[in-house]
Amino acid sequence: MKKIVAVLLLSGSFCFAQQNPEIEKPVKDLFSAMKSADPELLQSVFSETAVLQTIAKDGVKTEDLKKFITSISGFAKDDLDERFIIESIHTDGNLASVFVPYSFYFKGKFSHCGANSFQLVKQNGIWKIQYLIDTRRKDNCKDLK
């Protein structure tokens, strides 16, 4: 009986999203930097060779990281509000994968929703976003507060 309970507890722990504040930090800082229009904080979450992509109707679009950071600095505080849930974190050594459904609001008005898939790498003891790809849609959205 003890073995069955131990197996159920162990297998059940893999069904829920892991929490790891160290890995969550760059993801949370990204959204905080967008909301506060803080280019320095935004730059700090990415590795030097980070790649940003969006899945569009006509294929995958790559965005220039420097242009993205510059564009964020052009907004006022609270213009960009990406509400999110860290749904899952998977790790292997210095690699982490984080899946984040979101709802995006522009100047207080709903714009779109989707999911972000992050690949993070640990460099010099600090987790950095190496790769970010997202989806964007206007239907079947959950209100994430």
C-alpha cells in the first residue's frame, strides 16, 4: 500500500506545473518591462543571441530584438499589459522550456491572446531568454487577470 501511495504521489507531481522562481524571473521581468516601458530591464532578460518569432497566418515571422526593445521604449507606462499564466516549466541542466498562455491589452483594451513558448539558457549562473515564439489570435481567449 505504501508503495502505491508513493508512486501516485510521485507521478502526480509531474502533472502540475513546476514552480521555479529563478527560471520564472526573466519571463516575469519581460512582461514587467513591457508594462513599465523599461528598455533596460527588457534588454537584461535576453541572451545576446536571442531569437524572437511569431507564428502568423502566412508563416513564421522573425522580429529583430533591438527593434523590439526600441519599440517598447516608445510606449507609456501601462500601455502594454500582457496578462499571463506560467503553465509549465521543464528543465535539463542549463536549458529550460517555459509555456505561457497570455491575454494582451493595449491601453486597457483587449487586443489578442495566445501562448508564448520560451527557451531559456543559464549563462554565468543567470537564466536568460534565448528563444521566444508566440501565437496570436482574437478568439477563444481566456481572460487572464
